[in-house]
Amino acid sequence: MEKVYIETYGCQMNFADSEVVAAVLREAGYGVAEGLEDADYVLINTCAIRDNAEQRVRHRVRELRALQNRRQGLRIGILGCMAERLQQRLMTEEDNVSFVCGPDVYRRLPALLGEVADGRKAAEVELSTTETYADIEPVRLASNGISAYISIMRGCQNYCTYCVVPYTRGRERSRDPQTIVGEARTLFERGYREVTLLGQNVNSYSFAGAAGTVGFPELMDMVAKVDPRLRVRFATSHPKDLSDSLLEVMASHPNICRCIHLPVQSGSNRMLKAMNRKYTVEWYLDRVEAIRRYMPDCSITTDVIAGFCGETEEDHQATLDLFRRVRYDYAYMFKYSEREGTYAQRHMPDDIADAEKTRRLNEIIALQGEIALENNRQEVGREYEVLVEGESHRSKERLFGRNSQNKVVVFDRADAQPGTYRRVRVDDCTAATLLGRLV
Ligand code: 5AD
Ligand code: SF4
């Protein structure tokens, strides 16, 4: 039996897609290798969101050349967003790559592997307006048996001016809700206790079926009802359509986690307009206030970009101000990276020097570090229900899990079992972790 080894880079959606890829290939008679050693094909699922993500993959591909020299017949394929963005060009530039396969055509992977088996090259990069892989039961790769991703929609058509995703992942399309609920139920029956519903923009989820149209709030309600012991998370929401009806549904189900990832990108209205984000700072703050009104204990996290085209010191200060006002529990913080084909690349000069982008980014990182630590200090003395995930990376004597707010909690081992809920009292913290003991 020939075997494939899958390596995944990038967002949660890529990790979910790799599990679909494993299912497609297993169904076609391939084995999924545990490591590179016994693989006939290495599939690298890639991210194109920033240049450094692409450079990491290119570095990896070049590194694998040594292994290919020792093992004739080992083929490398590139999946995901880089495959879609660069297509054939990628196989010319990295000549040890045998095939590329875009995110909407993973069903064609068995045929692709067959084609390249004798040394030929092949590319499949068509985008689809309908593919959701709804009928494919993912093979859970590197799973802890407790939490799993469920992909609920694909694509994005918001066209934020900096972003390559609409070009690499195509039009928005939503998956049949019955198949989503079915997948959640199967996972629960197998002992899973947490699912994360994934989409580039989950709150534009909309599926028109025989029983009418199901939107994201209705879908959340359906999944939350699978079992009160199944935690439900979701990512990512766009602030422009974070509705009160979603917040109402969340508030009415204790098993929907108190955590919303709400990428802001910038704290300046001028930048938000240039980015085509379709909301203002005032709108965003109103949504934050609504979240806290419905769920006072909800954590809020974000994404932010430093040094976008034309960003002035004043715009940058506005971002810092916004961070001080919202007080995020966590933030993914990036330097702007110009991407070929986007509106910004075609029409807006990338005019902030790299050193200046770095300075601004570092200021945001430093501020956010302080805020996260202060937020965590407020948690000392509180009690949380923690879903136990496993041994702490630092010590076998301690376990870790997460609370509903998605904060990592480390605590004494005692008799707690992974996959169960335990109450933990927080008695110390760092900026990234809560430390506590079982009650
Ligand atoms: N440069 C830097 N960051 C980007 N993101 C998306 N495109 C770019 C880019 N060109 C960030 C946004 C988005 C997150 C997934 O990646 O913050 O929310
Ligand atoms: Fe990119 Fe904007 Fe779509 Fe997010 S919403 S994937 S940032 S275009």
C-alpha cells in the first residue's frame, strides 16, 4: 500500500482540509503515514496569507530535496492556498515538486497521485462555487480525541484590499446544516467534547434548503443542542455582521463557549476604509459593547495589521487606543505583507518602511502583553469549568485544559481524566496561562 504524509501550515481551515484530504486518499486505498520515513508522497498543505508563510513552505520544500535524493520515487505535492495562487509556476520555481492541487479539488487527489507516480507533473487548481466536502467524514489527524474542527463554509468574497484569500479560496458557499449536525453528533458519540465550527467568515453562513434558510445563529442553536456536554466554538466572525441574534443564541446555551474572535485589523477609520472592512471604529466598539451586554464573561480576541498602505503615526496611535479600550484577551498581530493580485497591491503603494512596520508591530505586541497579563490577574480567585485536555507540556505532575473563554488553565494532576470537565480555582497566572487547582 502506498502511503502519504501530510504536513499542514497556516490557519485552522487548512488543518480541517488536511483531514478531508486524508479521508479522500484513504478511501482510494492509500495509507496515511505517521512520519516522513515511510511515505511515498509528501503533501504540504500551504498558506499564502503573508510572504513569510510562503517562504517557510519554500524552505521546507528545499529541505526535502535531500530526502528525495536518498529515496528515489518520493514525490512532493503542494496543496492549499499557495498551490492555488502560484499554480504551475510553483513547480517551475521548485522543481522537486511533482504536483499542485488547489483547495476545491481534493477529490481529484487520487487521480493526481496516479498521474505523477511515473515522474510526470500535474496541476489541478479549479475553484468551485459549490464544493463543501459535506459528505466526506474527515480522518482526524493528530487528534487528542477531545476537540475537533468542523468546516461549515468555504471561501470569502469580502475582498478586504490587503487579502489574498478571495483569490485562493474562491466564492463563499455554505455546507448543508444536517451534515454539520451529523458530524458533531458522531464526534460526541466517539467521546469528543468540543467542536470548532470553521469558516473564513462564519457569520455569513447561509444554507437554503427544503426547510427554509438556515443562517449562522440557527446553525449554532442546532449544533449546541446535540448535547449540553459538547462545547461549541467558532471562527472567524467579521465585525460587520456580528448580529444580536447570534449573541442571543450564544447567551442561551451555556455550552457555546464565551469567546469571540473578532478581527479588527486597525483602530483608524481611515485605514478601515482603505482596507474595505465595511465598518467603523464606532460600529466595532458598539459590537464589543453588545457582546459584553449579552455575556459579561465573554473573552474577545482579534487580528491586527501594522503598517498598512498609507498608515500614519496617528492611525497607528488609534490602533493602540482601540486596544486600550477593548482590552483583548489575545491578539494575532501582523506586519502588512503585500500580496500579488490584491486591490492594495494594484492600487496602493506599500509605503511604510519595514523597520517602521516592525516598530509599530512591536508597540502593539508590548501593549497587548501588558493587557493580557492584567486581564489574567483579574482571574485569580475565580473558578472555572475546565475541559481537561492532557498533560502540561512543562510537567507530568500537572494537567492542562481550557475554560469556556479559551484560556489555557494548568492545574495539579490529582485524579482528573482528559476529556472530562473539572472545576478549577485560579490562584496564579502568566500573560498566556492561568494556574490553578482542582476544587
Ligand atoms: N498582510 C498581513 N496580514 C494579513 N492578514 C490577511 N492578509 C494580510 C496581509 N496581506 C491577516 C489579517 C487576517 C489574518 C488571518 O491575517 O489580520 O485577519
Ligand atoms: Fe481576507 Fe477579509 Fe475575507 Fe478575512 S474577510 S479572508 S481578511 S478578505
